[in-house]
Amino acid sequence: QVQLVESGGGLVQAGGSLRLSCAASGSIFSINAMGWYRQAPGKQRDLVATIISSGSANYADSLKGRFTISRDNAKNTVSLQMNSLKPEDTAVYYCFADIRDPIRTMLIHTYWGQGTQVTVSS
């Protein structure tokens, strides 16, 4: 089985920064994409950023320039540096990893972390 554990959430004032980290462990053959989604109260879960093993990243348009995603393939970790935070960034942030099945290698499984709360005060 695979586990994703997030860390780094918390309370920060508007304009501040936070760095989220997520570590994947367990029976991992290879990881395709990793990334982050977020879900604010009463809203759907939205994409924040994704990154593939080559380091190529994609971001939600509204977050470009403030958020930076990075990945350490050797450690199976993904991080999200969040700068110039705004109250509307308040949400539970979830990391995910698309992991290739070790037996049926054409099959990709998506695993999720438990979520970490980010609260930005005005």
C-alpha cells in the first residue's frame, strides 16, 4: 500500500508565505505526476499545481507567480511554496500522486494525502 503524508500547513497573515510538503511511502514502483489540490469550505476541490518526473509543472492560472511546485524524485516528495498569500487561499490542501501499478504497469493509481489546513488571516 501507498501512503502520502502532508506537512507544513498552518495559520499565516495575508502577504506571508508557507511551504507545504508531501512524502509518498510504501510499495512504489514509479510515480508519474504529483501535485496539489485545495478545497475551501463549501466549494469543490480545485487544482493548484502538478509536476511530472521531468520537473515540468502546470499551475492554476490564478496562482501563477505566487505558488511554486517542486519535486524530489529520489525521495518521492513534492513541495509547494506559497508566497504573497491571500485570505482566499484559505483551504484544505491535498497532495496526490499518480503511481504506476508494479504488476499491471499500464495501470495508474491515484493516491491522496489526508489534507493539511492553510488559513490566511486578513
